[in-house]
Amino acid sequence: MKRVSRGDWLLSAATGAAVVLVLGSLVAILGAIVVRGAPVLSPKFVFGSPGADPADGGLLPVILGTVACTLLMTVACVPLGVTTAVWLSEYAPRTSTLAGIVRSAIRNLAAVPSIVFGLFGLGFFVLFVGGKIDSVFYAQATGPVFARPAILWSSLTLALLTLPVVVVTTEEALRTIPRDVREAAFALGATRLQVVWRVILPHAKSGIWTGVILAVSRGAGEVAPILFTGVVGWQSRAPTDARDGFMHLGNHVYLLATQAPDVERAQPALYGTVVLLLLLTFSLNIAAVILRHRSRAGARA
Amino acid sequence: MTALARPVRGKPRPSLLGSTATPRWERIVERLIAAVAFVSVAAVLSILAFVAREAAPLFWEGREHLPDLILPRQWAGYDAPAHVWQPVGFPPKHDVVPLLIGTLKITGLAMLVAGPIALLSAVYIAELAPRRVREVVKPAIELFAGIPSVVLGFFSLVFIAHFLERLFGLTYRLNALVAALGLALTIIPVVFTVSEDALRAVPKSLREASAALGARRWQTTLLVVVPAALPGIAAAFVLGFGRAIGETMIVLMASGIAPVVDASPVSSARTVTATIAAELGETARGGEHWRVLFALGVLLFLITWALDRMGASAVARLRRRLHGPEAES
């Protein structure tokens, strides 16, 4: 047997220690939060109606606001993202300039800082689009109707932010479909659109779902883009109209952590809210990882 | 007319000449698909346009204030000309230099912490780990990216701040170092993923050649594989840096958010992103403060865009170098 050299040992020790450190901090973060937060999650805390003080819990409207915002976002970004991916993978020639432009736009979009999305949402959706709608349809209204922060504008801003996630994941899934499948369908006389709709998309279903889950997980956790486009600090009800402001778990964490009048008293509620937010985002991420792993294993088999 | 306009349903028309004759409505749908694909292009352009639109009047309204944005000025009550960010002071002072310094300080510290850890982890996973370990650990590290930044901000604010306070007995509980450690947690998955990809892209033949020459494993790794992957590793750092500069919630919650100009890592600091997030809500539309905040947004957009392009082109160059020109994408 070969003797392990000192250099080899040092390299393994240093790199192994780094991995242990990274995984250790992941466990420490989740552990520290879940241990303190999980006991707070009583049915009353989670599904109760809120009282006057956010520190007392009653997160129902916050959860409903988060879910509504995320759902609206998904409805807006998934069709867009899947269609873009279909065009990139099934229609555009691989080396075409146009496809290159779209790809680099997707890449750019993914690199834009979330706070810039917030500025954009305010400047474009709230002030420009909302302003235009108001001036055309609500010229007689006393105050702004669409030209103010609302759940609709937050969702659309988040939809653009998560668009690259859906496009990239879906395109990856489409690319793993073997050529033979397409050729078999064409040979049977199917048109290109029929191939896409009846063969390609069903085949890529789990990949598309992975993209949707990742997008939801990403979108539900972002706070910076919604700060100026629709989120409100504390109100007692859930949004009932696309033009309403809404409460959001992420923003709630931010407010409880930094602006609570009595920090000590707000602690339990804060931990509970963080655990809920993690349940929504982190567990979805794990689901996506497993789903992706399975679909890759399936593609290999 | 009627025959053409009717959508064709059900069975496709058979054709012996190449592809099937595509019904007209399908062609229309295909045009729509192509049009939708360009929404992303429109989105990127309009992000730049509409953020710049709110900032642009800075250059013609009140032009005399422009130099104050970056040059030190002798303010009443100060001993010497100074860079001051005090948008609600009287007179309002909008010198962005303290914010840029704060951003560089926090992201620089975060890179110092995250870079080596992420790179070492990538070397372990790409070069040394058994396949079983890799298949579990790699997704686990990437899961870091799935923790919302507001949660990491909260963790920094409560746990990291407390820990450092006990450890060093600091003057300011929330400071640049606390924010940097929190920020490091978001950079690690980026640097890790990209550099691990770069290391794995190094062809096996290089490792085999090195081993055949009698090199130890550590010699092969450090003297052959890592140098070959260096452009990709550099790209990983650039991309991580870009991510860190744009991060908002962590620095907003944990940096102490005072626009201080000094070199100490444990004094309070304030980044560009945190400034926008903290102040825009209370700013009157169209005022100078509002315009400066949007201008900072344009600056962020351009910086992150440039860093991302640099990173992407370095990765592409590396791939060509290692696998020849046909190995695109």
C-alpha cells in the first residue's frame, strides 16, 4: 500500500475542513432558527387573526399576502419562461444571433440586483404603467387608483426577477430530451407545434416543475423588490384586490427584526415568522433538488 | 378566405415533401412564441431605461449640485472639506463616496472570508471527494443559495453580531464585519459552484499525464488542475463579487447603516443597496434625493452587468482553451 504523503494529507485536511465549515454553518443557521422558532408555531400564532401588536402573532393575513403575491408571480412568469425556453430550444437555430441576444438578456436579468428590480418596479409598473392606466381610465378619480404600490405590481416585478430561473431550468430539461423522440414525432407527420405541445412539453414536465418550484422559492424569499412596489408594514387584513397593499413574510421578518418597538417581546414572533418563511422557501428548494436529481437519473436510464 | 382562416384541428395533413405543411394558425402561434422570447430582452432594456429615467433630470435640474455628488465640500460645522451623505440634513448632502466606500469595505471583507472557503470546498468536491460524498455535499452547499437573504440578515443581526460582540468586545454591535460575515454566506454557493465546474472541466488527460510523471495527488491538484482552471476560478470570484455588491437585505439589517468613512472593519458602514432600501420609502418623488437614489440604482445595474459579462466571458474562454473551439455551451 502506498504511504500517504504529508502534502496529500494537508490538502485533504484543509479542503475537507472548508467543506465541514460550510456545511456546519448551514446546519447551525437552520438549527439555531428552527430550535427557537418551531415551538412558537401554535395554530393560533400561525392562523390567528392579528391583534394590535405584531409581536403577538396572528400571521394569517401575512401568509395569505405572501401566497397571493407568489401565486400571481407564478402565473405571470411561468408561461413567459416556458415559452422562452421552448423558443430557444425548439425554434431558434443554436448559433443564431437572435438566440444569443435572448440568452444574454436572460443572463443579464439574473444578474440585476434585487433592489434595482425594486427601483424598476416603482419607476415602471407603479409610476409609468399605473400612471398611464389612471390617466386613461380614472381621470376623474380623486387619488391614484393604479399608480400606487400594490400586490399586482409587486408580483409582476418578482415575475421578471424569477423569469431566468424558469427559462434556464426549462431549457435544460428540454435539451435532455433525445433527438429521436422529436424525429419519431416528425416522421409521423406531426407539425412542429404539435411536437412541442404533445411530445416535448409532456416529456419535460418534471423539469418544468423543478423550474416552477425554484422560481416560487426564490420569489417568495425576496424582500428588496417589493419594498416600494406594494408591501405594507402592518394592516389587519389580507389583500382582496390586485390594487391592494399586502403583508409579506419576508418583509415581516425585516420589520420585526429592525423596527419592533420592544425587541425582546418581538423575539418569539420573529423566530416563528422566520421558520414559516423557511418552510415556504427552503423546503421548496430541497424538493426541487430531489426532483431534479430524479429527472436526471431518469434521463440517464 | 374562409378555408384559410379556419383553424386546422386534429390530424395533420400528410405531405411527402420534407416537413408537413404548417397550417397558418400554427405559424401565427410560432410568431407569438418568438415574440414572447424577446420579453426578456425588453425587460433588461426597460430596467435600465426606467431607472435611468427617474435619475436623468439630475443632469439638467440643479446642475450646480452635480460636483457635490462625488467631490468633498466644506460644509458648515466641518473642519475640513468632507464627503458627507446626509440627505435629510440642512442643507441636504448627497455625496455618494461614503456609500461606495462602505460597499467596497463590506463586500471586500466578505470576499476575503468567502473566497478561500468556497475555493477550498470546490477543490475537495471536484478533486478529492468520493462520488457518493460529492452527490450529497454539492447540492447541500448549493442549498445555501435557497435561504432567503432576509433570513441570513436576521441570522447576522442576532447570532453573528452577538458572537462577535462577545469575542472582541466591540464598540458598535452592528458593523461592517457582521454584515460581511452574513454576506459571505451568500457568496459561498456562487464561488463554489462556478469554480467547482471549472475544476471539473479540466480534462482527465492532464491529471493522468501528471500522475504518470510521478506527481503526488496534491502536486497534481495544486500545480496542474488548479492552474488550468484558473480563469474559471477568477470568473467565480468576479461573479461572487457581483452578487455581493447587489445584495440588499443582509447589509441593510446587519451593517449598522451609518455612512462612516474610515478604514476600520468594525465601524458601522452603509452600502449603496442598503441606502436605497432604507431611504427611498421616505423620499419625495422628483426631489434631488430621489434622483440620486435612482442614479445609484443605475450605477449598481451597470457595475453588476459589467462584472457578470467579465465572469461569463472568462468561463467561455476557459472552456474553449480546455476543450477546443467547438465546445460551446
